[in-house]
Amino acid sequence: MPIGTNPAITSTYAGEFAGKYLAAALLSAPTLEQGGVTILPNIAFKQVMQKLSTDNIVANAGCNFATSGTVTLTERILQTEDFQVNIELCKADLDQSWQSIEMGYSSFTKLPKSFSDFLIAHVAAKVAAKIETTIWKGVNATAGEFAGFRALMLADPDVIDVVSTAITSANVVAEIGKVVDAIPASLYGNEGLRIYASQAIVKSYIRALGGFGASGLGAAGTNAQGTQWYTNGSLSFDGIPIFMANGMTATDMIATTVDNLFFGCGLLSDKSLVKVIDMADLDGSQNVRVIMRYNGAVQYAIGGDVVLYSTGV
């Protein structure tokens, strides 16, 4: 394509292809991409999660059947909400960047070679970033957001609450320790147990482990490497893996299992849609419209298996 020529958009993406592009937009949020929660795809509207609890069901043996203990069934509802992206972009503002990629003059060689795909990737990245923050701290009353884990857990009396404080590298070990101390005995040692921490708290923890912190860490830090000990590897506390939740409120932590946290979406439902519309043939402009429609929500199953460290408790 000659430089200076506006790229034409000849395809409209919808139907079967919508699921693929929406998967890129929704499921590329770091929390989802890294397996921080359990994903429930293809939920058209709602999914009921049954909760079963029992009291002491073990009794002394006898000849006759005698009911022992009480079984209680309750439920939590994961109900998705519908969202949309309707934006209009000028091809003249983007085609130079795309042409440099197409002709091999850009270091961004992994971006799509089709101009339509380039636009979708641009929008999908924005949607993924929004999904990431909404998962953790979304507020249902805010346009474009569903209720995130923080809002749901603050409203649940079954959740184990720990009041947070301002965290620095000097007190981060003690504060994470408060979360671990609050984990129920039935949950402690579970293979899927995670401490979900904000990026700010993880930064403080990494710095503390690099030395110059409290709690007996010493000046030389982990492996006597000082602040150069960390190379983006895995983190743990008392043997429990730490999951950095980029979208989480800076002062928050959550301790629970991966299979207790759910993200639901309807990637292949009739409500999912991706379209790229070139307006040149309609109004003679250089504008292109990108349309996305999708749904999503989060929920957890058992509040008693959640420790919430937050300023809001």
C-alpha cells in the first residue's frame, strides 16, 4: 500500500468471530489471563451457585436410620450485566502507525497486520484494562461497571473482615500476617489458597524482602542480594502464594481460594458483538466506528471462606 493512502476496511466482524475478539478483550485482563479466578464462559444472563453447609453430622451408630445433623442449602447468584463500546476514530490519526507496522518499520511486530484488526486490538486493550479494575473494585452504580469483589464482600456479614492501615515496607510483613492469621483452619493449607494483594502492597513486600525492613529481614535482604533480589518471579508469604491483583484498591488484600472466585461472561451469546464499520461509503468521511457489546460479572461462592483486608470494613 502506498504511503499516504488511507487503508480501506472491507470486513465487518460479528457472529462467530465476535466470540474470538471478545475473548481477547475480556479474558486478557491480567487477573483472568493469569488464572486468578475461575472463569464461567457463555452465561447468557445468570448462574445459580448452590452452597451446602452442615452442622455436626456424625452420631453414634444404631440399628435404625436416624437423621444426624442438619443440611442447609443456600445460593448465590452470578448475574451478568450488558456493556457496550461505541467509538468513532479517524483513520488519518491511526493509519501512519499501522503502515509502519505493515512495512516493517516498527518494533511492534506482534500487532495485527490488518487495519481492522489493529483497531480492534486498540479497543480490546482498553476494554481489558477496564475489566481488570472492575473485577476488584467495580461499583454497580457506576456506568460501565458491575459490582466488583470488594463491593460484594463489604456487604456480606459472612466475610471475615480485617481492618487495613497504611502499608509501607516497614509494616507490610506484619499486615500480611494479619490476613494469614484470620484464614479459617478449614481453608489453611488448601492447594488453591491465594493472598490477592494490590500492586502497591506487593511493591512494599518486595522492597521489604530486599532488606532495610522490619520483622528480622535484615539489611542484606533475600539471598543477601539487597533490592536486586527480585526478578519478576513468584511471591509467597508463609508458604501461601501471593497473586498481584493489578485492579485491586491500593489498600486491599483478599485471602481465599481460586475456586471460590468467579468471573462470568457470555462470549458466545447473542448479546456478544464486534463490528468495525468504515464510514467512507456512507458519508464520505475518514471515520471508522468500532462497536463492541458484551456482558460480565463476578461473584464468590462462600463468604466464610474469604478474608477481606480493607479500609471499608
